[in-house]
Amino acid sequence: MNDFFDHLLHEFELPLHNPVLIFSLILFIILLAPILLKRLNVPGIIGLIISGVVIGPHGLNILEKTSAVELFSTIGLLYIMFIAGLELDMNEFKTYRNKSLLFGFFTFIIPILLGFPVCYYLLKFDFNASILTASMFATHTLVAYPIVSRFGISKNQAVAITVGGTILTDTAVLIILAVIMRNAQGNLNAVFWYRMFISLAIFSAIMFVVIPRIAKWFFSKLESEKHAHYIFVLSVIFFAAFLAEVAGVEKIIGAFVAGLALNKLIPHSSALMNRIEFIGNALFIPFFLISVGMIVDVRVIMNGKMAIIVAATLTIVALLGKWVAAWITQMVFHYSAAQRQLIFGLSSSHAAATLAIILVGYNAHILDENILNGTIILILVTCVVASFATEKASKKIIISGEGDEKLKTGNNLSNEHILLPVANVDNIVGNLELALLIKDKKSPNPVSILSVVPNDHVAEINILKSKAKLEQYVRQGSSAEIKVNVIATIDHNAMSGISRTSREIMADILILGWPQKMGYIEKLMGEKLDTILTNSDKTIFICHLEKALVSHKRITLIVPPLAELEIGFYLWLTKFLKLAHELSISIVVHTNQRTFEAVQEGIKKASYNVLVLHKMFEEWEDILILSRDITSDDLIVLISSRRGFVSSMNILDNIPAKLEKHFESNSKIVVYPKQHDYSYGAENYEDITSGPISKGIETIGKGLESIFRLGKQE
């Protein structure tokens, strides 16, 4: 018994050495610290850092900085910088490129111009420490961004330029970091600049030319191996970090560039993006934040006035620099006071990039403990100030009516329901990916996958088999945090089953597979596509996806005249704007001037920052002339119409077959917009079910088919 207690006491000797116990403790901290401090309105990032201070060697000495802790800390640091590059909205940046660059310049140079003299002359830091600390003032982390999303003003121009300015500030500061590190080592000479220029050119070519092509090939060839996609992304992160070190810059630059390189290939609403953020936020990043706290020595702050002076000075200069940058931006672009406060709130919080820079400088012995501890206090204060400032500014903007356009127009699809009928399970992957990307995340309705089985003596068995086959796609939706529902129903005819189910669940969009080539009997009895178009007034997407959606470079949108007068115009336009936004690609609209003006109005209402170009097209009798402007990487989207409606044209009859013939290598989507309900006025008549009629037609069809089969055998 004594041996047992001795062994137990040995396991709990401080600092802990048992790796299982250490990992358990850190997981409990990651779980509980944010929950407890959230009640005190303290950001979770601060809670984790404080936890690291408490358990670290300068606190209760529960843990020490072992090699395992260092490894996880490095992974978390690289992960933070990778996500920073991955989450940058390139469409936002392109839309407000000039304003973003100008704001980025202000928010970069002003804090440095204010910070360097304070650090060098007032705090008496040496040159390297002064310039590195001043550059830290220039960074900002969008800690308060969820607040503007919650208030629905994320598309406000002030938000867009602040997000875009992050690209310039983070990139410039990371380059300064590389220069300072070399200067501290005494290697800052002409040879360094030549070598840095050449190595960065090679590094950039590998990251922005080679890696995206490999990634595109990998994602398309192994489309079903979802776990392999995440492992590939991790490999790219650490390989990029290694290449950056070989190029002579810090590894965090490599991770940031890896995020930029993969930005267009990983849609923000995709399952892969969800996995990246989930694992990072759940494990790697919290581990890094705890390890940062373990470095902090509270006694340094308690023992001397200098540490308190440094912390107060750094915090005041950091906030002042960002406020001045926001004020100048307001004056230049004639923004309101609320927008200035919003810019200040979003750009004043220091967290991820600041920690990364200060930690690298501390490990290289450029910065001392006073600066490290002062930076932790700076992070705490700026995150709190930024949160309050952003929330107050957001309320002012909502009250003044400067919020998102789509809130003002009332054009939202917050209750939309997407139905995905399945004839061939092998073809469901691409269509489901499309549904997950275009679905409004605010809608409580799921993406429903439908399988219609024949009404025969084995119908119940077939329903069970269909549900079992489709269950794996429920997991795919769950990984993207979108509910996927499986529906299996019985009907004499697949098309009538689809039409009936779409009405039962009140679906808004049907995503169907491309029509297959038909035999003689099918042509005799009528085309399946015509049947569903006649019996359903929903917006219908007919899809043939040759490659993964992320492999496309632009959307070629072909819109007939008067399409803007159809009821479903805004619905399909919004969905393809969202798709382009998710894929970070542009849209080229081929249509006449009047219809394009309606498209532009729709873009303003939807508030998606997508580059949309116009090419005049009126030669509808010779629609194949468009092949001159279409490449193999284009996603062709043609807006058609049901017969007899306002934008209907004879040339659009049987359009899927024509596209299949002339654009065989392209991914294609044909859209039939929502129309008036075909059953309008039916409530005035007796209910007549089509079951017996359908059954009779089906029986006749089978009889004719058997006659022709006998004829062939003879």
C-alpha cells in the first residue's frame, strides 16, 4: 500500500513529467479556461495565456517548457499564421483594393512612426528592439470581427477595407521581422539583400505557382478521400515553413504564405475549411497560447517600476497609433464617425501576429522580459478596448442605416431548403459539394438528399438500402456544419416522386444530375427533364461537374434577355454570387445591356464582393459563338426558362444536349428559374391524383418495351 501511495505521489511531483497527465491537464485548461473567463467578459485568448502563466515555471511550476511543449507551441504558432492567410477575403481585397492598400499603409506606417521614437528615446531600447517593437504596433488581429458579423454589417465598406488592409500590414511586418533578425545576427549586408531577393523569388514561385497546381490536382484526383485533404494541407504548412527558413526568413512567413497560396482552393464554407479551423481552434492554437503564458514571469512586473512603465507605454502607443490611422482614413475617404470608430475597433486589437513577432524576437534575445510581459498586458487591454469599441460602433451604424444592403432590401433566403434527388449515387459528390457551398448558413432547413424507389414488392427493402448508401453523405454535411437529411420515398415514377417531395418539404432549389442519353422507349413516352419542369415550379439546377469546383478559374454566366423579369431571377443570381465568393473566382456575364443592369442591381442587394465582368451578347441564334471566350477551366452556367414564360426562347429547347455536344470537357450547369405555381387555382376543383394515370402509362411503357425486346430477339 505504501508503495502505491509513493508511486502516486511521485506521479504528482512538480513539475509534472508524466506525458499523459500533462496532456490531460492542458486539455482541461483548454476546455475550462475560456468558459470560466467568458462570464467575466474576458476574451478566451487572454484566459488561455493567464492559465499558462499560472501553471508555468514562473507561476505554480506545474509544467515546464519540455520539448513536447515546444513542438506543440511551434505547431500552434504556424497554424495561427496559416489561418490568417487562409481567412483573408481576396474578393473583398480586390473590390476595395486601392482603399485597402491606402488604409493598410496608414495603419502600418503611423504606429511605427509613433512607436519607434518612444521605444528608442523614451524607453531606451536598442535599435533592433525599438524597430521590432514598433512594427508590432502595426499589426492587428481581427478579434472583434465576430461582432460585426453578429450585427450584420460585415459588408460595410469600413469593414471591408480594414480586412483588406491586414494583407499589407501582416506581410510588411513579417518582412521587417526577417530583416531585423538578420541585422541582429550581423549579416545585414549587400549579399544578404541579393540572397534574400533571389531566395524569396524562388520561394514565391514555388508557393504561388507550383503548390496551387499540385493542390488542385490532389483535391480533384482524391476527391473522396476527405481526411487526406487535411493531411495534405498540414504538409503544405510545414513544408512552406521549412522553405521560408531555407530562404532566410522566419518560418511564420512561410505559414502565412501557405494560407495565401491555398486561399482560393479552400472555400470558406467547405468541409475542409471547417476541419482546419476546428482542429486549430480546439487544440493547436490553445496549446500555443498556453505556452506563451508559460514564458511570462509575473515577478518581473511585481519587482520593478520599469516593467509597469513599459507595459503602460506600449499599450498607450499601440492604441494611439491605430486611432490616428483610423482618423486619417476617415478624413481621406469621408467616412462617418461611426465608421471611423468601427475601423479603430477592428484594427486596434493585438493578438496572433503580435504574439508571433514578439515571441520570435524574445527567443532570439532581441527583446527582454519587460517587453514580453508588457506585450501580454497590451494584448489584454487592446482586445477588451477593441471589443467594446466595435460593438458600440456597430450599433451606431445599424441605427444610422449604414448596414448591409441585403438587410435593407429584405431579400434574404434564411428559410431556404435545397433538395438533391439522386439517381446514381456515384454522381452525388459534386452536386452535394455545390449544395453545401451555396446554402445559406442561416437557414434552419437541411440539405435533403432524395432517393425514389419503384413501387413494387421489394420497395421497403430498397428504401432501407437507399438510406444505408446515402448515410455517408450525412457525415460529409456534418463536417461542414450543415445538416444533411436523407429521404427515401416510394413512387411509380421517379420524376413524379421528385415533384411531390419538393412540394411536401417546400424546397426552393432542386439540384439534379445531367440528363442521360435516352433510348427509343423513353423518347416515345416523353423526356424525364420535361416532366419535372412541367410538374414543378421550383428553381432547378441541372449539373454536370467534370472536375472539383475549386478547380475552376471563373464562372461564365450566359443570361438570356428578359431573364430579370422571371420570379426566380434574384435567387439564382444570389447563389452564383455566393459560389464565386466561396471559390474566390470572377464571373463573366454574357448578356445584353438591360439584363446586365438588372444583374448589377442584384449584386448590390446581395452584397457579395465578387468581380463581375460584362460581355455584350445578343447573337442567340448562334449561341455556340461563345466557345471563342470559354476555356476548359470555366464553369459554364446557362440560364434557361420553361416554355411559355417571359424569357423563353426556342433556341434554349433541349439545351443540355447541345451543351454536352459542344462543351464536352467543361463543367456545366443549366438553371431553370422558379416560375408561377403550375397548380394555381387547383383548390377550386376536386382533388384528382395522378397515381392511376401514372401507373397506367408505366404499364403501357413496359408492355411496349417487352414487344420491342421480343422483336429484337427474333
